[in-house]
Amino acid sequence: MNPIERLQSYMRHSAAGRYESIPVPPFTVFVHPHDPLIYFNYAIPDGPITGDVREPLRRLRAEFQKRGRVPRFEYVSELAPTLADSLLAEGFQLEAEARLMVCTRERFTPMAVPEGVSFSVLTSGSSREEVRTYCNTSRRAFSPGEPYEASEEDVSKTLEELREGGAVVGHVEGQPAVVGMFTPPSEGIAELGGVATFERFRKRGLGTAVTSRVAQEAFARGVDVLFLSTITEEAGRIYERVGFRFVTRMLFMSVPA
């Protein structure tokens, strides 16, 4: 298995640990048990795609729809080069094309913490209120204007994920401002994700700082390869400062509402 195949394999493994898995060969659908947010519900190819996939895609759409979810894919494009055309023919649209970037322990470059910023590192031993603050900050920063309050189920699920993964909340003058996390590692690989900053705190270097702190925590826990996906060139430059480098591209495709 080459390095890029290892990353896609890890994505399947990680999603299976966090969401309900529904086999629809040659794909697997992963759905959040109670949150319909599209970023928590998606399919990944099981391997290289060959032959006619129109019937599997019809079954896949039905699985999403009967659960009240938007049919959606997240996958490494070079590992399924013909899939995008098949999805477009079946009514999917390109949602985004992302840069997949990796950082190793050796390439990691710690960044200074901006003045006035403090970080809280969350673990499975953190209080439910600390975890609730993390969940609320993450969701509200990603979806400004959307009314959201973390449920007890959200808090419990996050605490469970923190047994092996990790999360960081950055505060400015005592107010939660930025968050980031890494997923539970497997075979030395983990994903850095969920980096989000409240709009009023942007342009202060908080994204770089929290990325650095999350990476530091991940590598301290034995992670060898940390990866992430980013859509914008600007964000890519932020991650490059910490030691991430571009390796391939991912496609995010979904059926429009």
C-alpha cells in the first residue's frame, strides 16, 4: 500500500470509528447517528472503481435519503479517477476540491503563541463544560448564524473520541476564539481537522497557532504522520508554516438541495 492509499485507508478506518457504516459496494456510507450536518455524513470508495456504478450510486443515494442526509462523497481523486464523471452523470455536483497535506514529526515546526492567547488541551478527563465549550465554539465558528447548543449526546460522543484523539480550545481575553483537533491515531496516522476561528478573532494568527498546538499534542501522543485537507491557498500557506506539505487532492461532491 503506497502512502496515499494509506491515508485513504485511514479515512475509512477513522470514519468507521466515529459514524454508522453502511456498505454499498463498491462504496461505504458513513452517517452521524443524530447530526445531519453534511460534513459529518459522506461516502468513501472501498478501493479502485471499475465498471458501471450507476446502480450502486442509486442504492447509495437511497441510504442517505432514508436517513435524512444529503448524498455526499469525500475521497482522494487519484485513487478513483473515473468516479467524478460518474457522480456528475448521476446528479452530484463538485462541492470543493481540496489540497491533502501531510506533516511528519521530523518536519513539524512549532509556532509561537500570539500575545494574549491561551490554550486549553482537552482529554477524556476534561469536564463536560469544557467539552461543551469546545463543541459550541467549533460548530458556531464553522456555521455562523446557525442556532446551536451542544447536546448531552454531543458532549458524551466527543469525550469518547478524546480517549485517543485530542482537541484544543484557544482563548483570547478569556473568551473561546479558536479550536482544532486530531482524530484517534491508527498505525501512526491521524488527521488534524476542525480548525475554526470566530470571525471577530480572525487575522490574528490564531489558525496557525492552534494548528501548531494540535500538531504538538498529536506528535507527543506517538503520531508519526499527521494529515489535513484544505480548500483555500491561504489556509494552505498557514499549514506550510507548521511543516505540512501538499501530496495530492481530494474531491468533495454532493447532491444539491
